Amino acid sequence: MRSIDSPQRSALLRAPAKPGLAIALAALVACARPPAPDVAPRESQVPHEPPGDRVRRYTIWLGGARIGTAVETEAWSAAGVTLARAESLRFLREETPVSIETAIEIAADAALVPARVAWTGTPGGRATAIRGPAGWTVDGDARRTLPDAIPAELVPLLARRDGRFAGRVFLPARAFVVGEVRIDPVAPRRLIARLQAGGAVTESTIDVDADGSYARIVDGDGVIAIRATAAQAAEPFPLVDLIAATAIPIAGAPGPERHLVIAGDVALPAVPGQAAGAHPGGVELALSPRLAGDLPPPPLSSPPGAAPPPDRTPAIRALVAQVRARIEPDLAAGPAFAAAAPAATAGDCTTYALAYAAHAARAGIPTRVVTGFRVDGDRLVRHRWAVSWTGRGWIAIDAAFGAAPAGGDLIGLAVHDADDAGLVAGAAALARLRGAAWR
């Protein structure tokens, strides 16, 4: 049996919950809905002469340290444009080097109406979406369709052409999650973009170059993309520990009651393991696995007066043991996707949470995923776990640590579905917590 306190496992759970920082960055610059496939573009939208080909390079930063590079190319012809974005992230998770490569290619006509999108992620996989009269079909599967939307990476071209837009987009690198985005000018050469996906809203600030392209993008989580020359983009950079860069220090020392005061724009859900109260410095949070929380029961729970259902806690613990036996901690694993989680054999805390949630759903145990932080010594580190309905109440489940019930070291910021849209929404909540101190 592997020790849950081993350095390798401890490092795993310090991995950031957000699966690929630049995925959110790309999403926030997207903003417009194109004409429907069967509607001819307006003449004013079609350039009389194709624009010239363009290449843009960006350096990507977090917490003052560089973590990657992105290169975008536009190849124009009379038929339209092929837009390609290649993104390379390099960082550490503790001592483990991590490399994530993402490539997206979009084919669109002269009016910027897209027809094909191809995504490749290493690690991750590949997928292709084709637009037809009935909408988008992903990988030729007629059952996997998307509503009328545009790929997020195409919208900077639309914003360059039209200045402001609002509409529906999908995120190719995040399993084609669909969201609504609005982008508005707020000052000369400055835009604000707002993305709503999975019930959460995230915001970014965009500075625009004289040629209409984006010069600098800052998202709500502190990820910054800065336009660069070829020489600047090619410069080597030291790898930064992304876990440390996203951790929040905890001031003071814990008392016997383990009460934390947290600062930030937070609205804490009543998940098991925590209880929130008012405090002059922010929100006071009691932490204990004995705290039941106050989440509403699932829709199919027993009606009032009915005989209590059987306690599913033993089955829950058996599922946790199965997940821990199957999945090895892997700090170099790429982004976790909900569809692949049940068969995963390696991954981080998100993989553990999604895999457990999938197996619990198959067993008929209502389960949701929680995104938040875990107390790790004198700091808070990003983390994901689950909550399950035993038949009599909700309990916290931290499959990566084999804890059922869990709690006492977990701070839940968002409760969401165990799907890719839920992961995007959960990640948006992480930036709202800005400080913590023991009371």
C-alpha cells in the first residue's frame, strides 16, 4: 500500500487545479457569433483583397515568471484564412518538469465564418470539428454536436475587424466546452472580455496594438500574454514551480479549533468539512471532517417521512480504494478531461476526483466535484475533491488521499458537475481567494 504522506503523493496534490493555464487565456479573448452556415455573409464583411499573411508571437507569464510561448499565424487567400495557434508551456510541479504542447488550426472563409477546427494536445490527444448545415460535428460522431458557435482562437481576428462582439464560443483545447463571451472597448486600444462557462464568469483585460492585434492580455488568474519579437520568443527561460507560484501563504499558526480567516471576493458553498461565518478581516472558516455542511439533498433522495435508505458509506469507501489502486500519481500528466478520467491510470488531483465521480455515478451514488484549496503546511495549494450522498447526508471524498469522509484541511470554493464545463467554472473561483490567516 502506498503511503498517502509520501513526498511523491504530497507533491501531486499541490498541482494546480486548472488544467492548462493558457486554455483559459485563449478562451477569454473570444467573443463573437458568426452568421449561421446557411446565411450568406454581408458584402461589407468580405474584404475586396485578402489581407496579408501575419505572424504573432507571445510570451506567457505567471507571477512575474515566464511559463511559455505562443505563435499565431494567418495564411490568407481569396477563399479565406487558415489560422494556426501553437502554444508551448514549460514549468515545474515541485521538482518535476512539465511540458504541454497545444496546436489549433482553424479554416474560415473570407468573412471569418469557420468551417473546420483541428486540435492536438501533447499530452492530451486530438479532435476535429466540422461545420455543416446542422451545426458542428466533432470527430465525425453525429451524436457529438455543438450549438452554433465559433472557436475561441478565431475571435481576435473578428475583434480586429469589428471592434466589439458578443456571442457563443467553444474551447477546442478544453473538450470543446461552450461558453458565452462579451467584449467591449473601455478606453482607446483597451478591451474587456468576459467569459461565462459552466455557470461562472471570468474576465480579462486586453491592450490592442496599432494594427488591431492584441498586444497584452491579462486574465483574472494573473496569467499574462505579451506580444514579442521572434528573438524574445526564442529566448530560453528558467522553469518556475507553478505550485509555489499559485499557492497562498497562511499567516500565523493554527489553533486547536482550526479556524481560518480568508480574504477575497468569495461566496463559500456549504460543502461538508467547512462552516463559514462573518469576520472583520473577511470570512472565518471552521475546518473539520465532522462538519456536515448544508448542501441540499439530491433530487432523488427520500421524501420526508420515508424509511431511511441504506447507508452507502461502505460502498463509497470501496470505490475510493479502487480509484487509488488504479491511478498512480503523475506530476507530469497533462490536462485531465472528464471523458478519459474513468480509464485513467495516472494523473493529479483532478484526475482522482473525476475518476471517483465517474465510478460513483455508475454505482448510483450522487456525486459532485469541488474546486478549492488544501492546507499544506503554511500555505494553501489548489486542489480538487468530491462530495457524495450516502443516502443520509453529504460527505467529502478526497480520493487522492483515500479520505472518506475528508475535511479539516480542505477549503471548497465551487461545487460543480464532474464534466469539462464544470472544471472551467471551478477554476474561475480560484482567483477570488487572495489571503489567509489562522485565527
